[in-house]
Amino acid sequence: MMTVGKLFLGAIAVAGALVATPALADVKAGVDAWAKGDFPRAITEWRPLAIAGDPDAQFNLAQAYKLGRGVPLDPALAESWFRKAALQGHLQAGDNYGLALFQAGKKTDALPWLEKSAARGEPRTQLVLGTMLFNGDGIPRDFPRAYALMTRASASGLQSAAQTLAQMDQYISSTDREKGTALAQRYALQASSATPPRETAAKAGGQASGRIDVPPSRIAETPRPTRVPPTVTPAPAKPTPAKPAPAKAVAAKPAPKPAPVKATGNWRVQLGAFRDQNNAETLWNTVRGKLRGAQPFYPKAGGVTRLQAGGFASKADATRACSAARVPCVIVAP
């Protein structure tokens, strides 16, 4: 069984917090500077407020360190500022803090934050937690719950969750799938009946004056273990005892072997992405018989190894190869 890790993940919206009017103006001034691309000015506005304990400023500063805009790229400092804001109840900071801990390999510390975030319906944390449950990665394996969380993440439009869900379908039993589907429906009902988080911003003329937005960022801008879909090696089927051939039976002619896949061009198909190249090689050994003539490639992307097969002469050849492989795959143009 392989561990998660491709995904593209969703944008991050920033919720406001209860702040004094002068502080709010400074936070907003930083947001305006950020929107204009003046990142150093934004940092100048946010840093003193973050140090003073303003959760919005702390969250914004964490985003800056995560993206390396206006400050050096520093995942550790981003994690630290996310934590400060999360401990004050900043929900989006809590989402990002759990993901940052997971990416740093601190899965035990990440788990309670991921659980809270996934329970609120955050698709990225549902994807991560669902895959951890599927793989038994730092948490007891639970196929029905993994399937339920991945179903909810996929329903939100998260493409990587949809791809992972399709791969789960190949390995879990129909019983676990039915349990997971029923649990996903229960999660959906809970989400629809949940009371929205209290607006913490001060109100002015019916508007939330503390509501501020920072341009969205993606977790994909840091190493992305959450993008690797889980795969497992299915148990071998039990052999069916061969019946004795009747007397004087004429041996059947062997079926002709399918023509080998033409692999003479520069088109490829990507079959998965893995933190451990050994897992990529294991998947290749599983599908190589369906892609005769194709060659494996293992390009690196940060801490992830991608499994690609090539080279096909055209997009049509690559598409046929995807169908032959019978695993989720993506066409890679030259």
C-alpha cells in the first residue's frame, strides 16, 4: 500500500477577526498593498500587528512566508504564524496549520487539526485525512471513512480528490464502498445543517468592516505529499482448480497476443506520483504488461517521484495507452 501524497489544491480565503478600528485600518492597508504587488509594504503593515496578537495579521504574515513574497520563503515561520492565529480560533489558519504540520512530517501533531478542519467540510483536509485513513498512515486504517471523506472532497470539485476516489474504487470492497457512501451522505447532511461560524468582524452599516481578503494561495506552492493518490496491491485471486480434459480433446489454439503499443514518439502518460520511487516502480511492474513497448520514466517534482510511460507517437496513442492501463492517468504532451 502506498502513501498519499497531486494533487492541485484549492484557494484560501481569509476570514476577518474582531480588531480595534485603528488596527483594522492597518491590516486593510496591508491587504491593499499586497493586492498591488507591494509585498514589502504589506509586511510592514502586518508585522507589528501580528506581534501584538492580531490573528488576521498573523494569518496574512504566515501566507507571506509560505509564498516567499515580501519575506524569504520560510515554511517553518509560516507554520509558526499559522499556529498563533489558529490558537486564537482563526479557522482558515487552523486549516493551513494542519496541512503545514502534515507536510513537515508531523502527522501526529497534524491529526487533531486535520480532524477538526475536515469535520467543518474543508476539502483539502478531507483529501489528506481520507488518504491517511486509506493507507493507515499514522492512523488506524478505515476504508469506509476514507471513502466518505474522499467522496465529500471530490463533491466539492477538488480534482485530485476525484482522481484518488477513482483509484480507491479499484481496491475497496463493495461493502466498504456502500458504508462509505452512506457515511458521506451523513457528512453532507451535517454540513448543510451546521450553523455558520460566527462573524467575528465588527459591523458597520450592515457590512462586516473586519472582513478582509488576501489573494489566494495554493498548498501546491510547497511540497505536495497530498497530491499523490493512494494505491494498493490487490490480493491475488484464488486459482480455480483445472478440470481434467476429456479424452481425445483437441487443444485449443492460443489466442493471438495483442499488438504491442507503439512507443516511438515523445508523448507520455502519467500514471501516478509518489514520495517513494519504489512505490512508483511497483505500480509500473503492475501495469507494464498492459503497455508493452512503453518505457517507464521517473521525473522528480520536489519530494515527489512521478511515474510516466512513453514515448507514444501521438496523443491518440497515449490516450489508448491510458485505456489499456486501466488506472487513472493523465496525458503528458511533449
